[in-house]
Amino acid sequence: MSQYDYLVVGAGLTGAVFANAARRAGKTCLVIDRRNHIAGNVYTKETEGINVHVYGAHIFHTSLKDVWEYVNRFAEFNNYVNSPVALYKGQTYNMPFNMNTFSKMWGVVTPAEARAKIDEQIAAEGIGEPENLEEQALSLVGRDIFERLVKGYTEKQWGRDCKDLPASIIKRLPCRFTYDNNYFNDRFQGIPMGGYTAMVERMLEGVDIRLNTEYRDLIAAEPDIADRIIYCGPIDDFYDFKLGKLEYRSLRFESEVLDEENHQGVAVVNYTEREVPWTRIIEHKHFEFGTQPKTVITREYPSDWKPGDEPYYPVNDARNEALYKQYAELAEGEGRVVFAGRLGGYKYYDMDKAIAAAFELVRAELKIEP
């Protein structure tokens, strides 16, 4: 007999949502993770009394009321509003592109003046059908915004020149003609007080967990450990890459404690010059309005991905999408394995969309509401 009804591979948000529901449905469940901690990429670790976002900034935002009500079962969220700043050649600009940005860049005051300036620059480029990302961006926002706030950051993010990236990557670059620095338009936004790890701990209460555990090793040792498997790892890795490797972009982080109370005055500063090797600096205390005497900052460096690195952003080009479809066809033939999450489905998820997808998994697999 199997020891558990369900084995959940991955202790991130998808796995935690499912495991919580399985326990409430009266199912036995084991959650494993190859890392030495729960919470996946939303993991937070306390340093100097500050909840550090170890794998990069995670700001919870959603317009999905059921998702917002769900996460508030497990954490109290503060009223943090994401208002990042972009730094280019010693000048700061508000993000997203809004009237504060345009006023700083051109000295304009009214939305009509800003709109006219952007339209003038778009017309000057004379681009018909954009053939690459650079032409697409220029046809959306013009030369000044592209050169100062888009080009360098994007090239660092993807490791390629903008002329060598497909236009489809940037479908739109929203310009807001209001003096509003709120990055997100979603109705609900905030950071869980006490950090994401504490939130996921509450989601996993009463569930068996094994950390530092590789799926392949566990199944080799205990092949019948569970009747059903919810697999949130990379789908190509599950099949030993036998059809080829799906591509990702990865990230590298450098954190340090500074003996100062306030380093940059905001949680996130984007560095949009190509010559600056990191894309942004995160000052973690500002996510929770910290007043600690010291501060922790993290520099974020995009990097090429290779097996063994943490996969962050799927490269959803034609080659990778075709390869994923082949793996998905294999997955349809699996009897007891269900692939889930961003790695199982080879797609980028915001946190709320990951939770919403996990809701659908719960309904389909457990026949209950999450």
C-alpha cells in the first residue's frame, strides 16, 4: 500500500495551495523540495530583523478577489504600493512611465503636452511593421524613453541586443498620463507582514514535509510512496531531457548588510544603463516600512541558464514552445503524475496567477473548493 494519497513535488505556492486543500479533504500528503527551505522563490529569510526576499522582489498584487481572500487566510498584508525608480546616467525617473517621468524628461506639464511629445518621436522613427524589439519599442514610446528606460534594461534581462530580440516580447509599453507612481493597476496589493515564508508555513500546517530531497532519489528508494503525484518541477527534467532542454533565463543575487538606516529610499531601483551589470537593487526593509538601524540590499544580475541553475524566466520562443508541446504530449500519458506550476507548465506566472491555476488543479483533482 502507498504511504500517502499524494506526493507534492515542490514546496512553493502551487504545491502549498494543493497540499493545504488535500489535507482539508482528508487526504494524506507529503511535500518534498530539493532546497533546504519551503516557499520556493517567494522564500524570505530574516536578516538584521528584515525579511529579505532571497530570490528577488515579490510584490503581491491581484485583481482576483478569491485569490486575495485566500492569501489573507494565512497572512495579514500591509498596504505597500510598488513605486520603483529607474536610474539612468545619474538621473532618476519614476516607473511606470507616467506624468512624473515625462515632466522630468521633457519639462512637460500636461497630459496633452506629453502625448504630443511621444507622438512626435514615434512619427520621427517612421517605422511601419516592427521587425524586432527595438523597432517595436520605438513605435510605441519613441526614442527618449526607449534609450533611457527600455534598451539597456531589456538587453541585460535577455542577454541580447534589442535588435536581436523578437518584437513580440514587448506587445505594449503602457504610458500613463497621470501623476501616479503606483506600478500596478490591480485592485489589491501588499506584502505579507512577517514575510512569505511564514505565510507558506501556515498553508502547510499539518502536512508532512521533507526538504533537501530530490524527486528522482525518493522515487528510486520508495517507488510506491504515493498514489498520485503533483509534480511542480521542470517537465523536461522529469523526462531526463530526452527530447531536448527547455531554455530559461536565470538570475544571480548579491546581498549585503549595510551599516546605515536607509540606502536608496525606495524598495526597488532599476538600473537601465547597459554598462551597469545589475538590473536592479532591492532594499528589503522598505517592503515592510522597516525602521531597523541597518539595511539589507540585493543586486540582481540576469544570467544565462544551464541545468543546475535555478530557472526563472522561460524563453517562450517558437523553438521552446514546440518542444514544450512535445513534452506536454508525453505528460498526457502519465497515469498518476499531474504536472503543475510554472516549471511543470513552462510558463511565467505572477504569484496570483500561480495560485489561481492551483485553484483549478484543486477543483479538478480533489473536487473541492480551495
